[in-house]
Amino acid sequence: AVLGLLMAVILVRTLRVGPPPQTDPLAVSLSDGVSDSGERLAALIRVPTVSIEGLETDSLAFAELHEQMASLWPTVHARLSLERIGHHSLLYRWEGRDPQRSPVILMAHQDVVPADTSDSWTAPPFSGLRADGFIWGRGALDDKGSLVAILDAVTGLLETGFQPSRTVYLAFGHDEEIGGVAGAGEIAAVLRARGIRPAFVLDEGGFATYGAIPGVDRPVAVVGIAEKGSASFRLTAYGDGGHSSVPPKEMAITMLAEGLSRLHAAPFPARLDGATAALFQSVTHAMPVHLRALFANRWLTDPLLLRVLASRPTTNATIRTSTAFTMLSAGTKPNVLPDRAQAVVNFRLLPGDSVEDVAAHIARVLDGSGMDIERLSGSEAVGPAPTDNSAFRFLARAIRSTHPDSGLIVAPYMATGGTDAKHFAGLTDHLYRYIPFDLHTARDGILLHGVDERVAEDQMIQAVRFYATLLTGLDQFDAE
């Protein structure tokens, strides 16, 4: 009888899972995009605005990029006000019809990561090649593509005489790839000092993904509502130096290796909550019945779900604070015992875990090891932003209205990497992350920061359509 009752509860909860309520679509603006978006993107790709940790910003490259932008979007530069912040970051202001209403902020970043494996690319990574229906090059997806689409959408609307109902800020940082402190961080500080409290902020982040969620064969547009924090620690083990011909029982390298093994064997506990739980809740209705039963009955199946999610690196990163060993240093010659050995360990923090929690975890795991523990950097996790509010619903309407697949699901998720949006956490809780491109990782591989980064020409049309529809739809958005 108990087993029968249990099965009945499971069945009822599974059958009750349905799609979330749908809202009316927005009127689509600039449905065909604007002409030559691909060429403008190619032009920006050809300017190598590379950010590298520890190296000075290439001021000449950013000066060239800004000259290109002024030339390619003259209407924007004539009609919107522009401030340069932190030397190379750009903040445009588009006055709304009612400047007393809370503004919105659209974000992108100008810098890119290096292309260290340039010899493996189909075309040189900064060539901006247009071939086979794609624009190729570093920054096409991350993040010059969205920067171009935003400016193209604004240009297209300006040329029709449109003025947004609210003031719109375009915030383009210059150092996102190395933390964004001097770029978006300074922009956020300026806006905070002026008392600006945006209705929402939209930065890069999620995409319309295909095949990314097991068991879901429909495209899912994932909107980032949270992002993991990051903390790096240097571990140093000490030993007696000397000649390698008479090695002692314990050496600096072996003590370091033992400490790293301890950390590796003691991962942070897994938990399915926050943005990750919200993601699966949003797509459960589209899963096969056996998976739907698992996610609809988490009160019973959570231990199994956590084991399954922990078995894949991509999903494991969404359910725990992760531990990654990224740098090692010891010794100068093959026949000399080093008197110290060092490693850098990077942790990506799940919302709810703090940098102090990580420091306490390391101290607990390495207690008695004799190693020095030095904190190198630390930024807290951000979010999750609300999804049961007008801002998220409005973004979801704009995404669904401008995507060609009527079966698209819009779902929240947690970004496992960092974005510039984190710097705006003190201005609003409504921080969202989405780039209006389609991502087929199973077909194309990992293109962000990868070899042969590229974006399809028709995706630029889709992206312009999204931003234009978002801006014209602000009349229907009620931040209250």
C-alpha cells in the first residue's frame, strides 16, 4: 500500500508538470536587421583589442577601435551623448521621453582574449574574414557581435525618428576579459555616484542553445540571472634544498603534491538550488517522461540527480563551488632540490558560498600541512536575480518574439564564468545576461575563447531585431 501510494504521488506530480504561462509577443522592430552588419563586425574584429592579465592596455588599439566606431555609426555619435570612462570604456546616453523613469542599461565589452593557437585557425583570428555565411575572428561571439548589434539597432531606430520611453545607457567596458575593474567597474561607480538606479541591466551571457540540456530537444534560450564568484589562492610548501643525489624523505614538491591531493579529494558539497534549480524547473515539461519524473519529484530524487549532474564537468560546475589547479612552480635545475614549491588554485564560487568560506575550507583541509596559504584575488558570486517580475518577463517576451523557432523555451540559468554585470550589483537586483545568438556546441564545438570563433551572418540580423524590439517595447514594460 505504501509503495502504491508513493508511485501515485510520483505519477501525479509528473503529470502536473506543464509549460509556464506564455505572454503576448512584442511587435517586432527592424525585422530584417540593417544592411552591412557583418562588414561592421568584421571591421571591429580586425582591431586586436586584446586584454592580457598583467600587461598594460594597448591604448593604440582601443584608440583605433573608437575611431572605427565613430566612423561606422555616425548617427549614434551625433545624437547620443558619449563619455569616456577609465580611459577606454564608453558610456552612451540616449535620452528617453520620460527621463524621470528608471533607465535601462545595455552592455557589451570591447576587449577580447588572445588567440594563442592562431596557426590552428581556418583564417587568421583578426582577419575578420567573411566566408561561407559567417564572420570569422576573435570577438565575433565574445563580445563584439553584440556590441555591433546594439549600435546597429540604435542607428536603425534613430533613423526612423524613434525615441525610447526611458533613458537608455549603452555601457561598453574595455577590460572584461581580465575582470572589468577599470572599465565596467568604473562605469558602475560613476552611475552610482549620480544616483542612477536602472530598471534592469542586460549584459552578455546566455544564448539560444541547442542540445545543451540532456533530454530537451527544443532550443532553450538561457538567460543568466546569477554568476559564480572567483577566488585564487597561492599555496607554498617548504623543504630542505640541496643536491638531488641525496633526497630527503619529504621534499617541498611532495608536500605540495600531498596538499593538492587533499584538496582534490575534498570538493565542496553539491546542491541543486538557485538559478540551476530554476533552469531545470523551466524545462522539465519538455523532457521525456522518465526525466520529467525525476525532476518533478526532487523531494525523493535529489541524491540521484546530484550524482548524475556531478558526473559531467559542465553540469558539475553548476551545482558546487569548483576547485581547479591552474599554476605550478618549483625548481630551477634537474639536479637541485627546490626549497619551496608553489601552486595556484582557482575556485569558482556558487552563490551562497563566500570567499571567506573558501579560505576556511582550504585551512581546514590543509590543517597540519605546514603550507602557507595566500589569497591572491577574490570576487563574490552575484545573484540570483528575480524571475517572477516584469523585467524578466519582458526580456523573455523580446527573446521569443524575435527568435524564428516558435518552440523556443526561455529559461534562467547561472553563468559559470564572470561578466561585467557583476559590477552593477549595487545599482539593481535586476541583472540579466543574454546574447541573441544561437549556439550549437554539439555541432560547432566551443567557439567562445576557442579556435575558429565565428558568428553566422543571419545571426546578426536576429541580434539587431532583438535589441530593436527590446528598445521599442519599453513602452509596454512596467518596472513597478
